[in-house]
Amino acid sequence: MFLESARLRLRPMELADEEAMFQYHSDPEVVRYIPWFPRDRSQVRASIEKIMKATRLEVEGDYLNLAVTLKETGRLIGQVSIEFTSAVNECGEIGYVFNPEFSGQGYATEAIATIISHGFDLVEFHRVIARTDPRNIASIKVLERLGFRQEAHFVSEEFIKGEWVDTLIFAVLDSEWAELRKKWDLQR
Ligand SMILES: CC(C)(COP(=O)(O)OP(=O)(O)OC[C@H]1O[C@@H](n2cnc3c(N)ncnc32)[C@H](O)[C@@H]1OP(=O)(O)O)[C@@H](O)C(=O)NCCC(=O)NCCS
């Protein structure tokens, strides 16, 4: 499973990615709005081992979690995922975590657009959603830049890291993405 955009190559995670992944998985700021706590090396390794097995997007419950690397240098800068959440509703859900060292250059936006297009092409999703904490401004900005629509604000929905947190649901339909993706496909 390899995907490409203008500046990025998305590929399966490898054990050799441990150091690059540890850099951002261990950062409390990076995981602030993510359900898990900062990880130590053994937790990062366990995460890679799990992700390495997630290489199919064929039936409900499958998910892809790909390493995002810079084409120019091969450097791993983050990861994007897409999960096949419902067969009957033809729905997928995306996730993303990036090393802040590489933020502010549109890499996350470009990588997420790439994996969404792949999901719509491969599974023929009807709808792709993203969940985010309303305090996660960077995440909301990325979703809005991509053209996602905010559809819901669940109040005090989940108990995460010792507190009740709200959840925003963003979504994009296949018919909408057909238009939105033109901008990103041009850059490939
Ligand atoms: C959410 C997250 C991926 C966003 O990262 P990011 O660096 O803001 O996103 P991008 O790499 O797409 O960069 C976007 C910025 O680059 C700018 N940019 C520069 N060149 C660009 C280009 N070619 N295309 C798009 N944006 C570009 C944008 O204007 C934007 O800047 P702004 O935030 O000042 O408006 C990152 O903050 C993160 O990993 N957070 C921790 C994990 C997390 O919370 N994940 C989400 C869980 S729901």
C-alpha cells in the first residue's frame, strides 16, 4: 500500500520508524486531544506492531494507518489513518497525528486529502467523517481547509484522561469530495 501526493509518500509503517514516531508520540502537546497518554519506547513499538497488521480496507472494522514521509528526504513526519466503520452506511473515519517539527506547511492537509481520496476510490465510501475535540483548533482548521462540514457538537460525550470532553463531528460526502479533490489531485 503506497500512495503519493506532490510532496509526500504514504507507506506502511515499519519497525525502523520507532525513533521518528517516538519523537511525536512522547510529546504531551501532540497527544493532548488524543485518548492516549504520551508513550514510552515500548508503547511506540507496540503501536507500530499493531499498525503494521492493519493493511486492508475491505470489510467493516478494517483500517489503514500509514506513515507519512517526505518524498525528498524519506523522513517520517506523521501518520494518517482511515477506518471502514460501517458497511451498511458505507462510512469511513479518518485520524491523523503529525510531528510538530513539520507543522504549518500543509503536509497534514495534503496527506489527509490523499488517504480520503483513496478511501472513496477503494471502498466507494458514501461518507467520511472525522471526530475532534473543539479545543483542537489546528485539527478543526485542517478539516475546514479540506472542505469538511461540521455536523454535530456532542457535549460532554467522552471521559478522556480524567475529564468529560466534547466531540465535534465533521463529514464529507462522496459527491462533495468529487469536486473538492480536484484541487488535491492536481498536485499529485
Ligand atoms: C492536527 C494537526 C495534524 C494539524 O497540523 P498542521 O501543521 O496545522 O496542519 P498542516 O500540516 O496541514 O499545515 C496547515 C498550516 O500550514 C499552512 N500551509 C502552508 N502551506 C500550505 C499548503 N501548501 N497547503 C495547505 N496549508 C499550507 C496553512 O495555512 C496552515 O497554517 P495555519 O494553521 O496558520 O492556518 C497537528 O496539529 C497534530 O498532529 N496535532 C496533534 C494530533 C491531533 O490532535 N490529531 C487530531 C486528532 S482529532
